[in-house]
Amino acid sequence: MKTLSVDGKTVSVESGTMLYDAAVLAGASIPTLCRHEGLPHEGACRVCMVELHRRGTVRLVASCMFPVNEEGLEVRTDTERVRAARNFVIRLLLRRNGDSAAIRRLAAEENVLPDGRLPALEKELCIRCGRCIRACSANGTDALGFALRGWDRKTTPPFGEAAATCVGCLACAEVCPTGHISWEEKDGHRRIWGRDFALVCCEHCGEPFATEEQLAFLRAGHPSDALSPEEERFCPRCRRIRAGQSFTLEEVKDR
Ligand code: FES
């Protein structure tokens, strides 16, 4: 365990815990954008900056990326310097992707006013945080990556072609903080990243819950991830319901 101080509060955490988690444990509130609880962190957005006092030095660090590996760190999450850094980062995000509801919400929460005179520089909502890429990689499908550099950097399947290893699971779209990734469902098919996937519907509630490719991917992967033939017939919600209480179809649909 390591002990540190967060805004004057002493807290002990396991060695290697990120400053962000230690600060939250101490009751601090730090805004984030690219961080996702279930994914490796990348420190792409710099919204979560805090002031770190360490061995006689003071500097700003991205709290989601800095591990607590020593005793006596001192963290301040709400100093003038921290607020100025966050303000600056959020202003940049607003300037570039100001049409994003997520960024506007973040700006409102941090009391950063959009500059109404200037239109967003990009129409796209992507902020290059890489969450979609990390989710796809964590799933083992690795269908996405970054292409190009600087201003032109973008998320794409390899060579900008239809994503060969994509299974249409929508994990990328679900973790995207800005809603940039779009897909379409029509006539029993889902279209995303340039490919069509056949949807599998739940035998109980009738809702589509997976693609055929997704179930096949799970079957071919680690045996503990695969669903039994019985489980493959029902969506996760109905599976849970069938395992415990029984509900009417109307109640299932209402939940
Ligand atoms: S949330 Fe920490 S860098 Fe984005």
C-alpha cells in the first residue's frame, strides 16, 4: 500500500493505483473524457490534469495515467493552475469538435463557455481519444486503428477498407464518448465499418442482440467466453431473467 494526500486528505491505495482512482477514493471529482473504466488508459485527452507535488517539484500530470508507486505524493485537484489547464484543453476541444454534445456538456460542467463567434473546425465528432480502438483490441478483434498524423489523424479499419476482422459487435460505438461512430440496422442486418452483418434475434423477446459473426467469434475464442447453444438463443437480458425470476414478455420489453 502507498499513502498520499489528495486535497489535504490522506488516503492509502495499492501500489500502482492511478492518481485518478486514488483521488476519487479521497472524494475528489475530476473530469475525464478518454478514460473508460473497462479499458487500458491512454491519456489522450488531458482533461483529467491534476497538480502533483513530488520530491520538491510541482507539475501537472494526467491523473488517469500516473501510477502511485511511492509514498508521500501530494495531489491537488482544484488549484488555479489545474483549472486553467483544464479550461485550456476544453477550449481546444470546443474549438475543434464543438458540435459534440459530450464536449459541450463537459464544458458546461467545468464552466467553460464556448466562443459563439467561431464555428467548430470539424464537422466530425471524433476527438481521436482511441477508446474505440482500445475496445476493439480488448475484444480481440483488432479491426480498427489510427491512420495518418496530426490534423488528419483518424480512426479506420486497415487501409480504409471494409473491416475484415470486425464482427459487428458495436463495442466501438458504445464506448465512443462523442457518438461519432454510426451504424445502421435494416432488414435483419447491421451495417458498420463498411460491412454487413446478419443479426441474431432473441427467441424470447424478439430483439436483435448479436450478429452471427459475433457469436461465431466467441465460439472460436477462449472456451470460457463462448455461450452454450442454449444461451445463444436468448439476449443477455432474457438470459438473466430466465436464470432467475420469470417475467411476462411485456415486462421484459419494459425493462
Ligand atoms: S481522461 Fe485522463 S487523459 Fe483523458
